[in-house]
Amino acid sequence: MASHVGLEYKEFLTAYSRRIKGHRSLRERETEHGFDCVFLDRETEPGKAFCSIYEARPLQCRTWPI
């Protein structure tokens, strides 16, 4: 994911993740829909939601919904 957005690994962690109980999780932002992943794009096409890093998305996203 880091290389996909043009960052070094540590820069990516600082910019796009947070530590929760000893693990890393992608940051979220509060929207009218609840809390969205920072990579969820709801603005490009109103009424639709797209992953802006779809090709590099993590396993938790590839297997959603479980």
C-alpha cells in the first residue's frame, strides 16, 4: 500500500494508520455515513463508494464481508 500511494513504509504508517491494542489499523474519518476508511472515495461519483487503493487493498478489505 505504501508504494501504491508513493510513500516509504514508515511515512505510510504515520499518515494512514493508527495503533490499536498493539496492532495497526487504517485510519478512518467521520462522514455522514459513519466512519469511512481514509481510502474510501465517495466524492468522485456521488451515490457510489470506491476504494482509491483497490489494487493494493489489504487482506481485510479483500475478504470483506466475511
